[in-house]
Amino acid sequence: MTNRKRIKELILPYIVSIIAIILTLIPIYWLLITSLKKKKDSFTRPPKFIFEPTFENFIKVWNNDFYAQTIFNSLLITLIGIIISIFIALLCAYGLKRYKIKFKSAFMKWLLVAYMLPEFLFVLPMYSIYQSLGIYDTHFGLALMYQVHVLPFSIWMLRSFFDEIPSEIDDAALIDGCRPLTTLFKIYVPIVIPGIVATSVLNAIWMWNELAIAIGLTFSEAHPVTLGISQFRGYASIDWGGMTASSVIALVPLILFSLFAQKHIVKGLTLGSVKA
Amino acid sequence: MSRHIGYLFIAPAFIILFFTSIYPVAFSFYFSFFDWNWGNQENFIGLDNYLFLLTDPEFWTVIYNTFVFASVSCFLEVTIGIILAIFVDRIVFCSTIIRTILILPLMVSGIIVSMISKIMFNNLFGVIPYGLKQIDIRSSFFGSTEAAMPTLIGVDVWWQTSFVFIIILAALQGIPNDTVEAAKIDGASEWDITRFIRLPLIKPIIFLVIIFRSIDTLKIFDLVWGITGGGPGISTEVVQTYSYRMAFGFLEMSKSMTVMVIFSMVVFTLILIYSKFEGKSDE
């Protein structure tokens, strides 16, 4: 192999990566600078790259009661959703690991199907069921419906973390006279705390970004932040400042948060099939 | 007692999943045989909804749009994602930072991606149409029936290629070193190793990624709802936005449920294929 060819082989990956990085960052960069533009600076031809930045869009969005409320709603919904899913998934993952369950593989297939079927198959009937139960347009109702997605996901994730715990620990605990629930919460849970955190973060990202289920099951009281952002998208008037500033507010904490789960993202995305 | 205690641990998950999945699916299926439109009354009409939809050209256009969107986006995302992963896999210096940046799009919600697209592709003030005009290309993007779908696909490719990329990269990095070293000693070039050793080794993962992406693209909702709302005309209407419009716009509840029942069978078939593969890899 000639020297020139070697250098080419070494440099090419960097060139490709740099192009990919630029293409990835341009839209995010454009979102950011549009949110910092005054109205007169956003609607110009040619589009302005240099302008006097302002925070007025953020102040305006933050003072928009409806938007601020949707942020609060999403926080609450995400929190309820995480508590329900983690607690129930811990029990379930422990049961699946520790005991002989008939129809175990059928149960796992059911999880997969529930996780993957299209949202509106559930949302349409739930719209009517929720109204008769009185949980339509409530935080709890939305967090409950999110379980169709986050609960199977959490069970998979926690199960794969539990699988790394040797079963001798169970036997030792049994000999010490630990009851099953004690074993789960006193022995298993402390070991898999990193797994629980990663699962919660990935669940939170999903619930924070969810739209289809929220559109069907909320009216105004429990609107999450995705619908809070979309209200700036009005058909008649275009409010670019509002659209971008509200997006940035919703996005920044999420990106920072996701850095915590970096290591587990691949495992999460493939339901534990691929380890990184 | 102790023989059945395992079921107690699973019971809460069972109950919640029953309520959030089996119950609504049964409800949808049942009402697909009625003519319910939010009123107090519904009549049993047998297979009329199914026959109506299967003979309705609009329904077939929607199905066609959905499959065009899903197959083209899936193909592009998988191809670009794999190529990108192969290159990044070779990078030693700065690889963590590169990876962190390249998966950023996955953190951005569909609705935010919609907002960005609406702004960047805006016909009057958008930066992309303006840039193209400088090199004498007239563009319409979301404004015309011909260009709207390709643009939408382009946006999805920006958004979800990272998904393929990050998984394939992890798979490539998980390949044991000794296999590759052996080939290197035999004098194989990097490209040969990639083509004849690495890619065949991660074939199952590539298959898994294709299934995941095809299910996800078939289910597309937020991008379409957020950017075009199905327009112009019905040129970008996909199954889930169609079903949404039918149920909440035209109040055709039963017909909308029928759409979802028919469509879910397609998705269900894909899930079955996946779970068969999943079962095999466990052995």
C-alpha cells in the first residue's frame, strides 16, 4: 500500500464525520439563533446571520401562562409515569427472573406487541373510555396510557440488568430468611440503581417528547409541552420567536439530562438486544 | 402458596397492560363493525366499514403515501446510518464527542423537528429556499404536492438516521478484535475486512434495525401533523394522521377504528417476523 493511499484512508473518516456533524448541527443551530432574533430580524431576505441577539422571545414565551402550564404538566406527567413504570416493572422483572412462570414467552411477546402497535389503535377507544371513567384530560390519565409504551420498555431494561446479578445472591438471601419483597428492595434494587436511573431517563425522554397519545387524551388542562410548543404554530399568523424559544426551553434540559444515560442509550433503543 | 407467588409479582404489570392494550384493542375491533360517530346510538353494520374503506380511493392513497414514506425513509436511513457507522468506527481520536453530537437529533421531539422544518423550508423567508435561489434552483418543498413528500422524507432522514448509526456503531465496536486482527495479518485491506467480515457478522443487528425503523416509519404521526397536516391536498396524509382527522375532524369514530384495525395487522405481521428472529437469537 502506498503512503498516499494510507493517508487517504486515515483522513476520509474524519471528512465524512465532519460533514455529518455539520449537517446534524445546522438545524439545531438555526433553531437557536432564530429564538434569539427580534421579529424584524427573522423575516428578512436574505436571512440574517449577524444580528443583535435578544431574549425577548424567551421572556414572552415564559410569561405565556398556557406554555408555562404545559411545562409544569409535562414534569408532573413524566414523574407520575416514571413512578408507576419503575415500581411495577421492578416487581415484574423480579418475578420473571426468580420464579417459574407459565406462558412466560407469550407474556414477553405481548409486551413487544403492546410496545409497538400504532398509538391511535389505543387512543381512539381510550378517548371514550377515559371520558366515562372521568380521567380524560388529567395528568394521571395520560401517565397511565403512557404505560403501554414505557412499562414494557422498563420491564425489558430492568430484566436485562437483573440478569447480570448472579442467582446465588437469591439463595443466600433465602437462607438468611429474607422474604421475596425484602430481597427485591434490599438486595436487588441497590445493585441496579444505575440501571433504574438509565431506564427512568430514557422513559422521561420518551414521555417528554410524546405527541400522538397526548393529542387524543388531553383537551387543555393536562396538555403536555409538545402541545404547548405547537400552539405557537398558528395557521394564520406565524410566530417564529414563540415557536423557537418554546422549543429551545423544552430541548435544552433534555439534552443535558440525556448525557446521563449516554452509556445505556443503545441498550435502550434495541430493547436490550445490543449491548454497548 | 410459594408456587404461585411469582404471579403476584407479575399481576400489577398484567393488569395495567391489560387495561392499556388488550381492552382498547378489543374495543376498537368491536366498534369497527358498527356505525358509531360519537352519538348515543350505534348500529351493527357488519363488514360495511371494511368494504367502504377497501373500495375508497382516498384510503388507498393514504396507504400508498404511508408505504412510500416508510420504505424510502427506512432505506435511506439504514444505508446512510451504516455508511456513517463504518467511517466513525475507524476513528480513534475524538470518537466520543463525535458520537455524542451525532445522536443529538434523537433527543429532539418530532414537534420541535416540525418547527425547525417549517422555519427553514419557509417559501418566503426560509434559509434553504433562499440558498437554492442563489444558485438558480426554484423550490417549493412543502408548498407543492410533488415536493412535499420527498421533503418530509428528507426531514425524517435527518431526524432518525442517528438511530441506525448509533446501533450499528455499537455492533461494529462489539466485534471481537482477534477476528479482525487475523484478517489483517493475512493482508486484507480495511474495505475487504468491512465488506467480508464486519458486515456479515452484524447481519442480525442490521435486520433488527430495519424492522425497528420500518415499524416506526409506518407509525409516523408527529412530523406530518406538525409540518403539513397531511397537505397539500392529501399528498402527505399517512395512516395515523388520516385516522386522527377521521375521528376528531369528521367524527367518523367507527371508520377511524377500522382504519387502525386494518393497519395494525400490517404492523403486527412485522412484529411477528421480528419476534421470530428474536426467539432464534436467544438460543
